[in-house]
Amino acid sequence: MTKKFLASSYLGLLLVILYAPILIIVIFSFTEAKVLGNWTGFSMKLYTSLFQGGIHHSLTSALWNTLIIGLVAASVSTILGTMAAIGIYNLQPRPRKAIQLVNSIPILNPDIITAISLFLLFVSLGISQGYTTVILAHITFCTPYVVLSVLPRLRRMNENLYEAALDLGATPFLALRKIMLPELKPGMISGFILAFTLSIDDFVVTLFTIGNEGLETLSTYIYADARKGGLTPELRPLSAIIFITVLVLLLVINQRAAKKKL
Amino acid sequence: MRKNISSFIGRRRNWSIPYAFFLVFFVLIPLGLIVYYGFTDNEGDFSFTNFRKFWMQPEAMNTFIFSIGIALITTFLCLLLGYPAAYIMSRMNMRGAKILVMLFILPMWVNFLIRTLATVALFDFLSLPLGEGSLLFGMVYNFLPFMIYPIYNVLQKTDHSLIEAAQDLGANPRQVFFKTIMPLSAPGIYSGIMMVFMPVISTFAIAELLTINNIKLFGTTLQENIYNGMWNYGAALSLVMLLLIGVTSLLNNEGNAKAAEEGGLI
Amino acid sequence: MQKSENIIEIEHISHSFGDKTVLDDINLTIGKGEFVTILGPSGCGKTTLMRLIAGFLKASEGKIYIAGSDMTKTPPHRRPVNTVFQKYALFPHLNVFNNIAFGLNLKKLPSTEIKKKVMQVLKIVTMTDYEERDVDSLSGGQQQRVAIARAIVNEPEVLLLDEPLAALDLKMRKDMQMEIKAMHKKLGITFMYVTHDQEEALTLSDTIVVMSEGKIQQIGTPTEIYNEPINSFVADFIGESNILNGTMIDDNLVEFIGHKFECVDKGFGKNVPVDVVLRPEDIYIFEMSDAAKFSGQVTSSIFKGVHYEMMVTTPEGFEIMIQDYHHFDVGKTVGLRIKPADIHVMKKERLCNTFEGTIVDKSHIRFLGHTFKCPTASQFAHGSKVNVNVDFRDVILQDNEEDGMLPGIVSFILYKGDHYHLTVLTEEDENIFIDTNDIWDDGDRIGITISPEAIKIINL
């Protein structure tokens, strides 16, 4: 009994420490003070000014850029990665091993190496940096994760499913659409979510490939902001909103998964 | 002609071709460029100047060694704090454990810069000084979930009958843990170490933010050089880091690909 | 022969994966409405043959006609055949109804007709009321029925079944065998059934095609295959048998286990080495008396439900398996005899190993991917191509792969009464045949050694 109590208090303590900073942000999103840590009374002013845009136009546009880059990069990665996984699964052992090895490079490489290598690629080719280069860079580090989430689905799939569809009169295209895709869908969805979160969370690769034409994502905006000393106060409500959204989303997904099992 | 094209697409292994080209262009060639820049001088001639500079100038070298130290301590702390948490959760019932694991992973969905700044705010709030203490706290705080998750994953999959078998063969609880559970969770520990050690060495910006620019890690050295137009030197420093990574993964050759796959967070 | 009578005609089909030949010049015709079983051990090429007919593979060589038209290059979705896969391959995201309706939906039939047809086949496979069920919630046997229903609802000319019962337990398998047989009668279409289970083949088929090492060994009705096996492989694979070395002394006279026997075979020539096959139930066993042709001592006796299976050792040292309804005590000396018609004499496939070799220099020859020492090589010009003969007895096997000149795997074992005849597969995919008194297991990895004296070079 004491053992159990000790165990749960340990987990509880870890979680409290883990959540303390986030909690502070959420709490201080409800006050007007410019500096985090000063409580100047309850106020929703930061929330209203976040949504009015206007003065903080650059923050809203950074948010939009982040979402657009994340969606485009995750979508392209999901398509490219799924095709690649199907191809890899059907390759001979030797080329398969080779391509899987290269596929794992962006995963194992630290962000900064990926960032520098892509930076050197773009400047060597004289490509002006902006939206396109950021998206290409994000596809580069997202696709390997999609490949890794789709491949196990292929391995678990009955190897004859595709042939069974052909056997029953489906053309290769129909067999793919009606049988393969529904089977791979869970892997593709988790790959997409992973790619999207990696993309919106990325800072290092973005910083190196975004150029200096004034394009900002949330990460680079916060970084520039923090270096100027101090956060734009509106980031507090934004972080709080992002956090609560993710929390609710994950709870819903978890609940649905639990229900399906029953 | 059309028939040829459709039979080419029909062969499913050909589907990997676009991605193969993509990998060559966006992974292999860029890495090649790092090697190229690292081994050439400003004029583009082959030279070891950059490495000589790294060896001779203590600044970059010191940062490098300091970063390895910070990474080792962070990894050790994460393992120390994370293993018990992972172990406790792996012994709980599935539903409860699932929610807890999610709670541990959830903070990662908040932009890590915001998390880092929140840590700074927490230290300010508690009027604690910013320095090596806050740096280690921030690092552990950022990377702890990467240690807990893979270890939990392996422990949770462990066949419970193995533990019962050990008990049946006369092992006391301590022996069960050190002779059965620990060795069985080795792949998870390995993944966790890989997923904490590597990124910590290369982090950039976190250290500065956590210590108000007092402490700099190797990642920042890389970034500064590239930003100041010293591509050759920056590339050479990247190669030094790649070498370290190569050595670390070689030390644990087997789990490499596994680490990537099992470490997946979804 | 009229093309319309045969639903499938296979002409000179060969197929290889890389440089490994899995099918070697297969010729086969299958009549309309027949139940044909392709029988053989794993790796004999039977599944490849089926996949060629279904269209999942394109033959390297040869032609396949289905229902009279050349379909060698036709893609699977345009062939009038449907397949029941070994692991069923039901679509997990579709329920039973939609799995069965899959092919009909692709044909864009009106939904009322689809419904009618699906209900009809569900009735045939006795799965009515299951149409809304998730396929994952079904038992193995039920999934099997759905897989069959999904195939036959498209009214194929030929139904291909690839070891469909392999995943079921024994009791279920027996029941399903009967159901498949009944379905075949009811539907009247051609069934082509692939299995490695000889008992299944004997129970179900009109015609059995026995395959081994990419070749058809024998085609015949179950009785023909059982009673008149064409070679020692078929004899050993179908049912239990004693396979012994013998000598055909003259027409109707064969010598084996140290005795001469009258037999009904002729045309082999005089004093020709042969294989002799005796079915265990064809040997008469009785209390020792004058009626005995030869004698033996019972060394073991096991009750098998209906009969006793006894091992009898003759004074000459040969071990023979005998099945009889009567029990004889272990240690007892018994009398034995065999009717001439029950002695099956077969031409030996080979009398020694023959390899293709090349002379390397005066004292070396290269074959089986290895260079062997051989003093007689000096009689041949260097670089010339020759044949190499090695007696079965002259190949030495070692426990450790590294100890031998080249490694190999024991792939087939034949007990010949007083010794074992092994087939060993080398890394280069060549077979070496060996006679030995030592006991090895199927799949053993061994070292192979051939001494210089054992190598006999024959000029081409």
C-alpha cells in the first residue's frame, strides 16, 4: 500500500514539475502585465487583442504561415512517404536496405545538421529562400516518419490482399484505391499527424531555410522576440489556446480508441 | 507506349523511385556538400585549414567538450528520473497508464521555445538564479518525455510470464528487477539515450534563453559560424559533430534502426 | 486433342526467380469440371504454378491457355479464374457481405442482383445470417467459407485453392474437406487444389499431379498414384512404403534383401539395378512355417487404431515396415511373403552423382563451385569441360559445416531398409545424393567432403 502511494506520488510530482511552466503561462494569460510573473489582476485583454490582430499583425501572420507550411509539408510528406513505403516494401532486399538506411538519416541526424546541409544546398544552387525552401526542408525531415508509420501496416497486411483484389477483377489502380488505401489509412493518418506536429514545432531547420525576406513562423517569431528580451504578451494566450486544443484533441482520440476496443 | 507506362507504374516497387530521387537530392547531396565545404578553404581548394582551426582555437573545442558534458549529465538525469516513471506506468492497468503516458508526452506539443521561456518564467517566479542549474532543469524538462516513452514502450510489451518465470526460479524482487526486467528493457533504454543525448548536444537557442546568453552550446557555435558566412568552418564543425554521432551509434550498432522505429511517438 | 474439352492447358512452362529454376518445362492439361490436386513438398513449385495460372506471375517461358484462349500474358483481373488464398486474404475493412460482393461491385451489377447472388453463395457455404459480420470476428473455418464464397460468386471457370485448409485444426480440416468435395459436385466447375498433404489429395481429387523439384513426377487418379507410383519419390511421398535397392535379374525376376522374388515387371533388361517399393500392408506376416518366403524378427509393434505397425528385421540385416491386423510379439521370429503383383519395381533415376566439371590444371578439377584435388585430371586438357561421377557411398558428411569442403543442407531422406539415401542441397542449388548408415535429420546443415580417389572423370 505504501509502495503504491510512493509510486503515484512520484509520478504526481514529476507531472507537477512538468506542467508548472505551462500552468504559469496559462495563468498569466489572464492578466495584462507585460512581463511574465507579474500579476496585475484578472483580465481578458490579451485574448481580445490576439484576435483583433491589428497591432500584432506579425504574430497572426506568423501563426498562419506555421499552419500553412505544416499542412502543405504534412500532406506532401504523407503522399510521398506512403508511395515510398509501398515501393520499399516490394523492393529486393538489397535496394530496400539501402533506401531504408538513407531514410533513417534525417531521423538520426540532429536538426542542426539537417538545417546546415539544406542551407548549403539552397545557397549552392542560388535558390532564394522563402516559402518553397522551408516547405521542401520540412518535407525532408517529415517524410521519413511517414515511411516508418506506413511500413508496419504493410508488413502486418496479409500479403495476398492486393492479389485477391486483382483476382476478383479489380484493375491495379482499383485494387490500390479500394484495398490498399483503406488498409494503410491508419498508418497514413498517424504519419500525417506526426509530420504536422514536427513541422509546426520545428525551429532550427526553419531558421536556416526561411531566408531574410521577412517570412516568419511561430518559432522564428518567438525566437526573435525572446532575443529582443521578453515575450510579446499575446503569446501567452496563444500558447494557452494551442495547449488546450491539443489536450482536448488527444483526449477525444483516446476516448474514441477506448470505445472502439469495448 | 501507354501500356509501357502503366505496366511501369503497376510494378509497385517502382513507387519508391520518386522518393529515392528525393532522398538523393535533399539528404545525400546536402550531406555531401557539408563534406565538400568542410574540406575546402574559401577559394574552394582542398585543405584541412578548418580542422586545424578547430584544433588550435580553444573556443570551439571548449564549447564542444562542455556540450558533451551537459549532454551526458542531462541523459543521466533523464534516465534516473524517467526509468522509475516508465516502470511504474508499465505495471499499471492499460487504461490508466495510457492516460498518464499521454500526460507526459503532451507538453511536447507546445512549441519548445515557449516551453523554454516558460521555464525561465518559472525560475523568475520562484526568484531562482539562471545559470547551469536552470540549464540542466530546462534540458531535462524538454527531453524527459523522450526517455520515458521508449522505455515504457518496451517494458509494457514485456511478457509478464518472464517475470513470473524468474520468480518461480527463485529470484527475489531485487533480483527479478536487475536480472530480468532491466536487461529486457535495454532496447528501450538505448533508444531513450539516443533520443536525449544526440539532440541535447546539438540544441541551439535553448541554452542561451535559459542562461540569458551566459552559456553557449555547440549547436550555437555551428549556427553563428554559418550565419557569419563562415560556411567552410561551420561545415567542418558539423562534420565533427557527425563524427561524434557516428561513434555513438557505432557503440550501439544494433538498436540503431530500432531506436528510430520504436522511438516513434505515435 | 480438342481445346474445348480442356479448361487449362499448360505448355512447356518454365519459371525462375533470379537464377533459381522453380518450374522446369511443365506440361499439363486439366479437363472441364475436374478436381485436380497439385501435390508436392514445400518448395516443389506447386504454388508458383498456381500463381502463374492466376496471373500473379508471368511465366519466363511457355504458354498457358485457359478456356481455349492464350492467357499467358493476361493480367489477373481479366482471367476467368478465382483464387482462395492460404491465409484467406479477406479484406479486413469490409464486412462479410461486402467482401463477397467485391467482385460483383466491380462488374457494376445492379445492387438487387448482387444481393441475390451473395445470399445464394452464403447459402452454399452455409453462412446465411452472417452477412453483416466483421470478418475479424469469424473463426478460421468461417473465414475460409467466406473466402470460398467470395471466389465462387464470380462464377469462375476454374477455382484455384492454395492450401486452403492448412491453417485449420485437424477436425475442422476433415469437415471442410467433405464440404469442398460437395461444393465441387454442386457447382460443376473445375477445382485446382494445391496441397502438401497427401491424404487430403487422395481424399478429394479426381486427378493428382505429384510435383517435386520443379517437375511433374506423375499424373494419375488417386488409385493409380497409390498403387503404381512411378518412382521412389512418389512412392515415399504418397502413403507409407518400404523402398529397397534391388537388381532386376531378368524379366519377372527381381532380387532384393538377399532373396529372389517373382514379379510382374519386365523390360528392364538383365542385371539392372532398380528400386523396389513394397507397401507395408502388402506384406504377409504369419507364424513361421514352410509357407514363408523369408523370415524376420519383430523389433517393434505399435497399435495404430485399426492395424498394428511392426518393424521386422531380416537375418540379412534389412528392416521392413509391415502393417497387419494381427499382433506379433516383439522378439518373435515370423514368416513373410509377398505376392508378385505387390512388388513394384522402378527404374533408378540415377546410379551415381553426375556433375558438370572443368579441368583446372594437372591435378585439380572444379565442380559444385569448388576446386577438388584429383590426380586423374592430368589425362585431360586444362580448361576442358568434363562430366564427373561420384558414387553415393563416396561422399563423406561431417557434423560441422566448416569441416567439409563445401556446406550443404539435408533436404530429403529415404530409408532403404539397411541404409539411408540422402539428398543434400549445396549453396549453389545443386543436389548431391549420398548413401550412408548414419542418421541425419531433414534440414541438418552439414559439411561435404569428396576424396580425390572418389572422383571419376568422364570425357564428354
